[in-house]
Amino acid sequence: MDTQETKVYIAALIAAGVLGIILIYFIITMIRQQRKTQRLNLEKIEAEIRTLEKERKRIASDLHDDLGPLLSAIKFKINAVDLINDDDKLLIENASQHIDDTLNRVREISFDLMPNTLIRKGLVQTLEEFIPKMEKLVSLKIHFTHKDINELPTEMTINIYRIVLEIINNTVKHSQANNLVIQLTKPGKKIVLLTSDDGIGFDYEKKKEENPGLGLKNLQSRAEIMHGELLINTQRGKGVKYSIEIPLL
Amino acid sequence: MLSYNVAVILGYSVLIPAIIGLIRFSQINTAYQPFILFCVLDVFNHTLSVVLINVYHANTINSNIFILIEAVLFVILFRNWGVFKRRSVVFYLMLAVVALFWIIDNLIWHQLNTINSLFRIFYSFILIFLSIEQMNVLISSAKKNLLYNSCFLICCGIVIFYSYKATIEVFFLIKLKASISFYSSIFIILIFVNLFVNLIFGWAVLWIPKKPKFISPH
């Protein structure tokens, strides 16, 4: 190379160095931005779900602790009225029955919002109580099995419970399935929730493009805030399988 | 000055992603298979170039054909990653434009046995733009560390390598009245960038996800 060529070559080398620095900076910025976006997103979802659960707990507590005793007191007072007229007695009996129905409904709503057993007795027992009740209401046989699920952190318990409920709800509403298998296990330092139904399934990609639905987003959000991974396996006519792996940190 | 033999050996760094890719080929997500195919074909093209340079002192014909295959495989790879989602017409249009530009540059404006930089610069830009598009999607959708995300790593490799390739091809395009030694020295930059990018590709192939029995909803 002559002097002129050497100068051009050095200029090219410097340009290559500058380009390299720009590219590396560009990539590092992207990685940092992704981490930031991911963290903010997770914090946002976490805050939303925490607020939601807090509100549910408050409403459940208000219903169970305030409205329940109030209705019981009303019933007690009505029953204490001494009546002579048979028509009036019948009216009071009917009113008392309505109050009983209302009380039961209040308990049900309170349970749906935040089951007491979930905090007191844990996930497995709550699901074992909930599933037979659900089976009475719908034509779906739920096969629930569990292994090594002992005490879990409260937030994780609530989130897994909501995920199971959402899956049951989705199965009842959309799958036309007769059977739903739910397996909850703890292989090593993670919780694995596997579910599968024998329903009609769906075309996931098509569904995702049209409208993924709130249910699926809820499942995903709850899995994400537990740093878990939600995976779906479905095809038309082949049922739906969910796999959720949650690390025990 | 880097010796020819060292340049040949460094060029074989593409064996790293190719071998890892072939070992994992049956297990990996089929969307990534065009990339593995590209790495294997790159090894084949490199070997062919070495043979042809030794026998005929030229590797332009095979290189010119290989860049067309390379461009098509990468466009298919980006299609598999969903860059053309809901815009399948754009995918076919892009393939057609790439093929048309290659024909014009290599068969009409120039000949197949000359170094035709115009198409090289053109497809480098296309691959860089597609990579940036995909990287932008990954910033908001990827849930795990991007340093273990094979799609992101491959895009990084493409942006780095083809930025240099497009820049260096400019020297060949404008045909400076410079010595062969000067052009060889310029080409050495690309050899080292190629080595770096092949190491990134090797790392990326290690992290290619397995065939999905389950779909991740994002």
C-alpha cells in the first residue's frame, strides 16, 4: 500500500471502530430497555393484581362480617314477632326463608371473592371444597390430584387458586368438555400445574389474532407475577392443555 | 498482513453454529431451521471457495449464487419469526424484489463472474431493517433475558455483520484505483467481524428453543 492508500485504510479502520462502538452501544441500550420495560410491566401487573385482591378481600370481609350478622339479626327479630293471624305467620315464614336464601348467597359471593379456607387451610383443601360444589352446578367431571403441596406463600396460593378457577371457568364456558384433569405437583423447587380437558379445543393462533380474551390474559399475568411460565397446547378437536411452572424463590 | 491460510481458518468459524445446529437440528423449533441451513451452506460455500480459489483463482460465481440463497433463507427466517404477520403479501413481494435485484445486478448490469457489490449492499440493508424490526418487537414482548434469546442474538449478529458488509462493499462498488493489498486489508476487517458474529451465532444456536409442544402466549 502506498501512503495515500495507508491513509484511506487508517480512515476505514477508524470508521469501522466507530461503527462497532455505535452498534454495541445500540445493542446494550436495547437489552437495558427490554429489562426496564419488563420490570415496569411486571410491577404494573403486580400492583393491579394486588389492588384487585385487596378489594376482593375487603368486600368479602364486609359481606361476611357485616352484612351476614345483620341479616341474621333481622331474621332473629322477625321470628321473634308473636303473630296470631295465619296469613301473617306465612308471610313471616316466607320473609325468613328469603333472608336464609340471601344469607346463603352472601356466603357464596363472599367465598367466591376470597375463600376463608384459602388463607386458613391452604390451596389444596380449598380446591377440594370448591370442586364438588362446582361439579354440582355444571356437567363437567373434574379430576383433581396433588402431590407434595404443603404450605405456600399467601400471594402464590391466591394466584394459583385464581388460575385454577379461571381454567375451570374457561373449560365450562368454551370447551364443551366432559372431563377436566387438574394436577398440582411440586417437583423440586417449583410448583407445576398441569390441566387437560377432552373438549373441542381451539385454533390458538387464530384466537390470538382475533381476540385473546381476558381470561387468557389473566392467566398469563398471574403466571408472570409469580415469575412462572404459562404454556398452552391446543388444537381444534383435541382439547386444551395448560402447563404452568412456578419457581419457588 | 493476515496470511491467506489464517483467513481461511477464521472463515471456518461458521462451523461452530453449523455443528451445534446440526446436533440440535431434530429438537429445535422448526422456525429456526432456515438459519441452521444457512450456517451449513455457508460452510459448504466457504469450502467450495477455497477449492475454487486454489484451482481457478476465483470464487465469484459460487459467492454470487450463495448470497442469493443467503438472502432468501434470512427472509424466510424472518417470516417464521412473524415479521410479516398479517402481511404475507409483503413477504412474497420481498422475495420477488430480492430475486429481481439479484438478476438485474448479476445477470443484466454485470456478470456472474465479477464481484457485484450493489446486490450485496441492497440485501444487507434489507436484513438490517428486518432485524431492527424484530428486535423492536422483542424489546416489548420478550419475557426472559435477551442475552439468552436466540432470535435477538441472531438479529444482533445480522445487524453487526451486514452493517460492516454494506460499508466495506462500498469500497468495491466505487472501484478505487487502489492496490490488491489495499483491498485485502479492507477485507480483513470483515474477516474479524465475521469471526465475532459467528461466535454470537454459535451462542444463539445453543439457546434456540426446542420444538414447542406447548405455545407460549406472547
